[in-house]
Amino acid sequence: MEQKNFEVIIIGGSYSGLSAAMSLGRSLRQVLVIDSGQPCNRQTPYSHNFITQDGEKPAVISAKAKLQVDLYKTVQFYNGLAVKGVKNENGFEITTQSGEVFTSRKILFASGVKDLLPEIKGFAECWGISVLHCPYCHGYEVKTERTAIIANGEMGFEYAKLISNWTKDLRLCTNGISQLTLEQTETLQRHGVHIFEDEIDSFEHNGGHIQNIILKNQEKVAVKAIYTKPPFEQHCSIPATLGCELNEQNLLKVDAMQKTNIAGVFASGDCTTQMRSVAIAVSTGSFAGAVINKELIDEDFR
């Protein structure tokens, strides 16, 4: 790539990054989008709860978005991984895995998160297909089905309460000794939630579609869907090296304007919120793009 200097570098070219790139492209800004092609929902067959795109394949949405953003000739794309970031007196310097260096006045991290999947046989194959994290994204498709929740303690209680809106045929697998209070246990049982405390051994599935949870005591829990929230980490380590603060959920801390605590550094999408959905990623990316453009205008119009 011949051009090395930009006004804005966006790290992450999925829904949030592309949305920000469109805002900035329409603002005539010189933008570079760096993306390694590993969105966290790449295994999810369909995207939901996003008007005009409900039920579409995630890859189709992002491909269409990229084609539209590509029409704005001040926006360029780089296929690769950003591995290093440095702040200097002129802005920022980003180095890619292949050793290329790009500079910009502003940085937007739309880099998402990396889910840390448990070492349960069959889990990874089912993740995003029948093992789900968000009922607003996928709950309608498995409404009334026999469903399990893998969680414990307060999280398990609140998760079961939430999912009961979509199905009453619920099992709570605590994957070890229950940390529920007596009152929580009685409440769940009163609402027909079956509680299993044995550790999970594996999943039986057909092409990612869960059939049975196999417990270590060899008991089978037959289900059609599972909800769980595995831990995650930031997909990109550069914000931490720049000094960006994380909140207690390990998400990039941003203010109402999508600004981090580091001047000139913004963040949007899944790396900033527990509400991981295409619609919210698009919304925060579009807003971040507009805010960045306004900040550039304010700096130049003196």
C-alpha cells in the first residue's frame, strides 16, 4: 500500500468499524481500515434483531457493507493484523504483523473481543449455532424448546430468569457444586427449572446442533439449545499498551462520545459493551465516526 499517512485508522473492519468508516468516508476523511478477517460471530449461521437484515448471514451483511464503504474513495482497506501502536506528537503509529507502518491523527478500536471457550468436547463446534449467548439475537429461533443454561450463582439465577421469557422448559447446569442461595434454588424450582450440579464432560451434537449434555456421572441432559457466557479478552492488545482503561467487565472504558481515557483514541462495538449485537455495533460505530470527524474539525478550525 503506497499511502502511509491517514487522518483516522480504524482497527477492526466488521460491523462497527465499517459503520465508522462510512461516516468518515462521507465526511471526506482519509481513512485506513485494518482488519484480519476474524469476527467473533464467524460461525453464527444467521444474524437477527437488526432491521432490514433480520435472518441474513453475518458474512453477507459485512460483505455488502464493505462494498458500500468501498465506494468512498478516501477509505482504504488493509488485510492484516495490527500488532503495535505508539502515540507520538503527531498522533499515532500503527505497525502490522507484516511490518508495515501507518500513521494517523486519530485511532478507532472496533476490534471486538475473543471468547475464551471452555475445554468441553463439542463446545467449540456448537458455539454460535446452538450454544448461544444472547436471547435477543437468537432466542426467538429456539423459543419453547428444551433449553439449558450453563452458569452458577447469581449469574445462573439471573440468566435462568431472563431465558424463562422465551421457554419454560429449562435446565440450569451449574457445572459443579451449586452456588445458588437456598432462596434462589427454591424460586427456580418453583418455576420448573431443573438444576444439575455435576460437572460437564462433553456435548453430543450433530453438525453443531446440540443433542445432549453429557455430565461426568454419564447422565445425559437432552436439550435443543444452550445459553452461556464464557469469559473473554480484548481481541487487540494495542489499547492496553497505549494506556486505555478497561472496566470491571474487561471492556474498553469509553464515555458517551465513544472516547477512551487516551486523547485521540476512540472505541466502539463489542470491545466496549456487553450488549453484543450487530445493531449496537453499527450504531456505536456510526456515532464514533461522526464524533471523530467533529474533533478533527475543531482542531483545524482555529
